[in-house]
Amino acid sequence: MSRRIHFKQKPALALIPSAQAAINTAAQSTSTYTMLPLGAMLLAGSMGAMAQETPGTAASAAQAKTLAPVAVTEQAEGKDSLRATTTSIGKGKQELRNIPQSITVVTEKLINDRNLDTLKEVLHSTAGVTFQAAEGGEEDIRLRGFSLASTGDIFLDGMRDPAFYDRDTFNNDRIELLRGSASMLFGRGSTGGAVNQVSKPALLKDETEITTTVGNHNFRRLTADFNIKTADDAALRINGMYTQATNNGAGSSIDKDGLAANYRFGIGSKDEFSASLYSLDNRNGMNYGIPWIKPKASDSQSANTLINSLDPSAYFGMASDQNGGNANMGSLAHIHRFGVDTELKTQIRKGRFQRDQRAGTVRFAGTGVQPAVDLGNFSGSTVFARGTQLKVQDMDTLNFQSDLSSKFDALGVGHEVVTGVDFSREEKIVYSALSVAQGGVNLVKPNTTAGRPDDGASVDESLRAFREGSNFVAKAYGIYAQDLVQIAPAWKLLGGLRYDSMKGNYSTYAVPTAATTPVTTTSYQQNISNWSKRFGVLYQPNPLHSYHFSYGTSFNTSADTYSYNANSANTDPESSENIEFGAKLDSADKRFNTRLAIFRSTKLNERNTDPDTAATRLLLSGKRHTAGLEIDVSGRITDAWEMWGSYMWMPVARVDKAASTATTVGNRVGDRPGLSPKHSGSFWNTYQFTPAIRAGVGINFRSAQSPADVTAPAWEAPSYATGDLMAEYTVNDQLSFKANINNVTNKLYADALYRGHYVPGAGRIFQLAMTARF
């Protein structure tokens, strides 16, 4: 018989009697481990786990008789509620009230209610997030006005997920946003925060859920969620997705499929193992955007605005434009529970990602074809010219991390310690297209007109030939420790410190303009080491209220985009800090909670080009900050009325210091940086009218905002608000129908901005879903 702590579980909560007895027994049995240093503990935990799995020993049998069950919870809250009370983004599973930093949690129920099929749609439905339209939309995410995705701040189950691909939510249990500096937890990172995707875990139950959705633009989506209990402590979960549409409501076709599997055994026992596979294949189209237009040709560009006569779903790119790619990952995880309050979680993940983006800008044809275009002469005969923008690249990642979390008393006070190590290797290869003179092709794209959206014109993209243009390899490790100390009944102090080391190697491969050889290789290297800090104070006068102050730092290297040049390879990291006062307040019945915070996020030493050092390195002379108020609300106001909301008021966004060479708007002293609207947010309400009928209504909004890096004078995209509706009819526990209308008024708005164009948000979307459970 194996030496295990046995658990009895329910889908959402497994609560076993005699918990305290088990805690005491388990703690005594593992006291030897807790005295070891971390490295030895990793080995001891793994070897111990192997030994404990050996059947048939008398010692194991005896131990099994002495260990009583303990309490363990499952992560099923997100499927049943808009409200979340715990998170895993802070390393280990923690109560939200114990994290002195702003966190927004989008649960699986909210994702399903609003039909949020992609990570971008989820982020669009939260406050403070904006998108730059330059090279693919989703990958250039701004949080609190600072770039997020380009610094690798997207995570999957707490491990970095840095590749550029169109992420789908079919295997997400929830999406978590940690706002503000977070390098103490994750290593290099942006000023704005981090996004964590939480995968659906295998649960100890048999359940199948299949949802079929159809909608306008020939939308068809099938998702299947199979959860199979294979033993008393083991389960397999498989999620699949297939989606097609001629238009996503903003001009891009959809064609993708995905498959994810998770097998867990030893669930809830002393040693729990998990193996996961994930595959996502995208063959989507891509809307690169629509050009800004002046009301009158004689106006300055400060009058630039949207072409309001176009439908949001109008598409003027080529039928052959594509945003393809795939993501494949394999993961192994092991949790060793020394007791109820101490566990060691170790994960390793191998990922391979391919991106094949072949699209192009849409611009007004020049004056050789037509007069200068403005709103006065814009018509169905206005001519658009189509460009060629290629982004073909591969990425391989290998991540390992081990995190130990423990609660104990020492020196007369309570401690909640989280500590760990992580290692990573990331390799990115970027391919360059061969010119005609090098043996490639020059594919000529025909013009189109405003009156002929989606004209079906195409070129044979398969004729293009590519060579390796550059290669980047980064090897990094980090070690951290954080302690939350209960210094008085209502007061806790948090302190954390992390050390990171990264070595980056970058090579570019140039070839002659009329040949593919000889290849000229130029290489750059950089070694980075940095400390990150986190400090917080929590005042928790009762179980319902928690108030906090926090200070944290982060840093991002000059290899943010996985490339170097002669100057950036010699430049130290940028650094930032986040200061925040906030509160997490639960209602008396704990069915409703509110999170609010006043924040100031500052990039302390932004990179700039300065004439004095331009030949050797970039100058870390810049400084900018944003400040404002964030409020999140979630839960049930009454038994029938459930709501979720996220709002940010950011009145302050300012460049404090800049190099003398800064000329573009948003980079000069005193400027408000682009993509930092003062107001942003999203609200969602549902009401259960009868046991069978539920309805929902929501709104997304952003106030006016400018594109980034615009030559003066700047302009603003107009503010907007879009409304969403939902109605659900539940036939019985096995069958339900749900209808959604998103952007009810078919509002045209600029969702992603660039100085040359904007990408409209999705227009009116109708979708009807049937869900079967058995």
C-alpha cells in the first residue's frame, strides 16, 4: 500500500473531517524536509515521492493507517461564479486578500457568459488595457499605459509564455491580471503588470460538456470538455476546439483548432503528478487596419479621425493575407505536500511555436491615382493600395521552476513563506524574405476601392522564399524569497527579494542584394543581473476587510523584442517601480467583493537615443509615470442579480524626463503618452428571472486616446462605448441554449491604434450556442 494522505473530494470543495489531526501528523512526518536548504529539498522531495509510491512495504502500510485525511480545495469556483477569492499568479495558491497588489480575475463563467474566445477579447473586457496595432494586435498589449507583451509578461500557469501567437480561451479556467511591477515574482517584466492564463485541470468527477455555437459571418465553433475520473485519485481532462468564420466582425477570417489534455494522479495526496499537452493551430486571416482620414485635406493631421461611413467588419486586405501559426507545449508538474500548510511545486515545460504572418497595410492610393482623400470626397470609388508586411518566425522555449510555499510560526509570529528557483532557455529565429534578385519573388497586389470590401483578390503567398535573418538565444535563471509576517492580529508585513541573471546572444545574417551568399554574420552579447524588491503592509481588521500599501520594482532588458543592435547590447536594463494603496472588501455574506486601489507606476530610466552616446549605447535618461484609481467589483448583489465590473480612472500619464532628441508626441517632456486613455472599463450584469431564464447586459468603453509615437501635431481616436446582450434558457441540467449579441449598435470604433492606421473593433456579432452536459 502506498504511503499517501487520502482525500475525499467534491467537484468544488473537498472537506474532510479530522483535518487538524492530519495536519499535526503530516507535519511531524515531514519535519526533516523543512530543515533542508531548497536545492536539497528538491531532491529530497522527488526521491521521497518515488519512495512513497513503492507498494508493499510494511512501513508504508503502517504510515497509511496513522495519517488521517486533510482538507483540500479544487479550482472549480471560476466555472460557477463571476467572483473569485483565490489566485495562483502570486506563486502558489493564495487568497486575493493576502496579496497587497491589484489583481483582476476573469473567471470561466464570465468568459462563457460573454463569449470571450480569445485572450485579446478577455483583456478588452477589463480596465486599463489597450492595444497597439503595429505588428499583429494581440502581442502589443499596453497595461496602465506601458507595453506588456513585448517584455514577455504573458504567463501560462505561472510560467512565462513569451511567444507571439493568437491565444484562444478554450482551455482557460480563468485569466488573471496582476497590475504593477512584478519582477520579484516573475523576473524581468514591464511596468504595467503581468497576465496569467490558468489552464483547466483534471478534476475527480465524470463530466462532459459540449458547446456548439453558430453566428453571423458564418461563425461556427465547437468546444468539447471531457473530464474522466480514472481512479480514486486520478483523472483525465481533454478539451478540444474548432472554430471557423468568414469574418470576426473586424475583418479577419477565423480558421483554427486546438486540443489540450491534462492527466493528474495522486490528486490531493501527498504526492500529486500532472502531465499536460497543448496544441493550437491558427490559419486565421488578418485585418492590418484602415488609414486615418482628415475632415478636409487642408486640415493638419491633428484633425485625423475614423472613416465613419465604413462598416466595422469591412475588409480591404487580400484574400491571401494570413495570420497563421501554431503553438505546441508539453508540461510535467509535481506537487509534494509536506503537510496542509507546506508544499513544493515543481514544473517543467517545453514549447515550440511557429508564426507565419503575411498581411499588409491598407493606405489611400497616392495623388497619382486620385486627389488627396478627405471625408468630403471619400466615397465608394476611393482607391486603397495594399502593402506587404511579413512576420515569419519560430520560437523554442524550455522552462523549469520550483516553488515552495509554507505557513508556520517562528520567533513568536506567523509566517507565510514563498520561495523558489526558475531556469529558462528561449530561442527565437526570424526569417527574411528573399528579393527577386536573390531568387525570391515580387508579388504585386492590386488596388481595391472602398466600395468593394472583401473583393477576393489574392496572390500566391506560397511562392515566397525565406532565409534565416536572425537568431536570438537567452538563458536565464532566478531565485527569490518572500515572507508575509503576521506581526499583530490585524497587521501583516510582506517583504520579498529576487535575483535574476540572463545571458543573451543575438546574431544577424546579411546576404548580398543579388545573391544568398556569402552570409555576413554580426553578433551581439549581453549579460544581465538584477535585483527586484517587493514590500507591503496589510491591515486586516476582520475577515471581510483587507487594506494594503505596497511597493514593488521591476526591470526589462534591451532585448525586449528578442533582438539587439550595437547600442542596445551595451545598455543596462530599464527599471520601474509601483506604489499602491488599496483595499479588498467582502460583503457580510461573502457573496460580493470589491477591490480598489490608488496607484502610481513609474518607469525610472527609459531608453533614449542621445547625441553624446549614440555611437556606443542608448542613454537611460527618460522617465514617465501614470497614476490613477482602479475598482473591480464581482459577486451576487441578490440571489438573482450577479455582476462583474472593472474600471480605471487614469488622470495622470506624463513624460517627466526625455532625451534632447525626442521629437514624437508622447515622448517629449510633459506629453501624455499614447494608448493611455483616462477612462476605461467593462461591466457585466446577469439576472436570473426564473430557474430556466437568465439574461445579461454589459458595456465596454474607453475614453479618447492617441496612437503612440506620432509626429506632432497628435490626434485622438474618439471615445466609444459598446453594449452586449445575453439571454440563456436552461432546459434542464443536461441542456441549455444561450444567445449573445455583442456591439448591439454596430458601433465603429478604433480598438487598436498605430500612427499610420487603426484596426476597428468587432461590429455587431450574433451568436447562438447550445450546451449539452452529461
